[in-house]
Amino acid sequence: MPMMRLTIGVCFMVLFMATRVYSFVGITWGRQQSQQLVPSMVVDLLLQNKIPALRLFTSASDIIQIFSGTNISISICLGNRVVNNLNRKDLAYTWINDRVNEPIKKGVKLVELSIGAEPFSNTFLKQATNYEVVNVIEIFRECLDEMDLGHVITTTAHGMDVLKVTKVPSESDFRDDIKGLMLQSLNFFNRTGTTFLLNLFPIQMIQEVLNYPIEFAFFDNKSKFKIQDGNFTYTNVVELMIDSIAWAVKKAGYPNMKIMIGQIGWPTDGYPHAHIKNAERFHKGLLKFLASNKGTPLRPGPIDAYLHSLSDENEFKTMFGAFQRHWGIYQADGNPKYKIDFSLQDRDEYPTQAKGIVTMPNRWCTFVGDKSDMDLVKKNYNFACEAADCTTMEEGPSCGKLTDESKISYAFNAYFQRKQQNEKACDFNGLGEITSTNPSVEECEFPVEILSFQDQVANNGMVKLRI
């Protein structure tokens, strides 16, 4: 019976992919933030913008039921840290029942379970390398089928670093050290009708791996730079990246395996060329490309993609770059950063703003300007930045041109806001003062944080409701 259910599921999936002639666009949502959006507001944001699918980077056990009855397709993740702790069927059964079966019974459209995140990475996630992930996927697949949950896809995402670095896509192949594991993964994907889930970060690929002109990252490439690979011409890096993976998959014996983009986006701070104007330009070109359904030179046809990501994450680890905290299409307060049309109709307009946001008062903490003891100033500056987010003042971002005094004020205010505007959090040995005058400068905004949904129940004090 389990094999029959699996076969029926695979047949349905193949039929669905064969008959569908358009791309769909979903979005990711990470929650490593000091000021998390209220989940019900996120649901409203997705519905208002007609975003059909959401990819979460945890099991989201504390919030997932809020999506009940919304018809939003949900993907959840079993994190790298706990994969090996669930390598037995009895443990997998319990996890699936709590995190998958129960939400589905309560009306959540949970369609995918991702086991691990880029488990074979040797760059961004190299500290989380997990060579047992395929075995765990097999265990979870068996358990899901035996629990009549055969429709829930099991997969894992891979980044471009599973490939050897090559000059042209047709030369691509998987790294020697993981080739056996990749072949094992592909065999499983093929056997279960699962797509290859690919995470793409064009800005990093252009500048750190390929060392190509930044214009090659955009679909409206204004330079003459292009890559010729036999009869195929590449004028942008996204098509080149997809076809590089497609060639490796083809060489492994699966020329028709579907490839889905699990994450793709453009940061707005913390990196050269990472700003709002470029993010808007990149997404405009990307969505026009997806809407065309033309595909890539090697893989013509519709491509499904999840944009990365819904909002910034000011608590994300920055060991590989400050830009890791600035992928959001929305600011942490629910305001869209730039124009983007999720409907793929190329409309020149901002997406819907989050409604019902609870903000703290318009108060900021700034530096009083006393430089008589610079050692004390530096000590307090470093303390503030270690506890709060100062990444907008790093290389290439919006606040990188602040004066020294303004940088100190920015750091003090970041800490003050992180501490929910507690007056003691603006002391800094007498170097800080609270003001109602906005110290923001040109493109550098000194934020006022929102109340996270965890804090709103406990905090009935001085707040402002934005409707």
C-alpha cells in the first residue's frame, strides 16, 4: 500500500508538471528578528499581495496553525542541527505527527518538508555540513507514506557550491568530495518525483565566485559582457547558474529533472552594489523573465521560484557578510522597500503595506557629543553594536557615509530600540540622551522598532497602532 500511494502521488505530480504552462512565485520568511511581525499580519500580507506559497526555515510549530484555511501552500524545514537527532523511524513518526500531521488536520495546506538546508555546502553553511541527510530523507519519506501523507514532498535544498567552479555551464559537474552523495540525492528525487531545489544568490556569485561585471547580474544587462557556451549565449548570471546545475544533473543521468528555485533575491544593505535601487531593478527583470515562461537556453519552459525574503532578519549570523541581514523585500516594520509586482504583470507599484503594526513611540537615543574620553566612547559603541544590529554601517550600505558622531548615535539607538526603548538602555555612562527629533540622515534611517508579537501581550504600555 505505501508503494501504491507513492506511485499515484508521483504520477499526479508528473501529470501536473507536464500540463502546467506558467511559472508561480512564492516567498521565503525567516524569523531571526528582534521585532517579528505578528503571524496573522503576515497571512494578511500574503493574501493581499496574492502570494500563493510560503517557505519557512523552521518547523514553525508556534505559528503554523495561523495559516489554516488560507490555501497558502506552506513548506517547512527540519534544520541541519537536528537532522541527525531524528535518524530513527520512531523519532521521525513523532516529529511528523506533531509538526506535519496535526497542522494538516487543522486545515494548513502543508505541501513540503525540507530536510536540512544546503547540507553539502562548503561556503555559507559549511559548519552545518550533514552527510547523513539523504538517509534521513529516506526515513521521513517512508514515514509520511505510511501515515497517508504521501502528498507532502520531501526534499533538501542545494546552493551553487555543490558544483566545481567552471567557465561555462556545459563544463559543470558536482564536486568530487560529494559526488556520491549528490548521485544518491538525485536518485531519490527521481524515484519520488521530487524537484531539484536550488538556492541562488546572484550578487554573491558575480562578485565572489565568478568575478564578472555587476551588470551581468541583471536581466536588462546594459553592458556588452556575455558568456558563450557552444550554441548558447548567456547575458545574465541567473540563466547561467540554472543551466550549470542543469548540466550537472543531466550528466548524472536525469536530463528531464525539474529544477525549482528555492531562494533568490537581492540584499539592500551590507555589501557592494546592495541597495534598494539595484534590488528593485533585479526583481523587475527576474519577474519579467519568470512571467515569460521561456526558461533558460538548456531548460526552456516555466520556472517556479521563491523570492528571498519577506523581511529583514537583524539577528541572522553575519560571519559571511552583513548583507545576510538585509534580504527583505519588506522592512522589519512591514513597509515595502521598493516596487515589486508579485502577480507577474509588471505593474510599477509598491506591494501592500502590512496593516495593524504596533510601533514604539518616535523616540531615539543619540550620542551627546562628549569626546573627552574616547576609550569610554569606543567601549560603549562596541557594546551597543555587539548587542544590536550595526550592519547598515558596514561596506557599501546606506549608513556607511555617516560621520563618526552619527555612527555612535546610530549604534546607541540600535541598542535602545532593541531594549524596547527602556530609558536605562540609553545611558551609556552618561554618553546617550533620548530625543524626539529624528536623527536620520539622507538614505540612512535611524529606525524605531515595532513590538514583536511575543511582546505585545506582555506590553500594554506606550505603543502606537498603525492601521
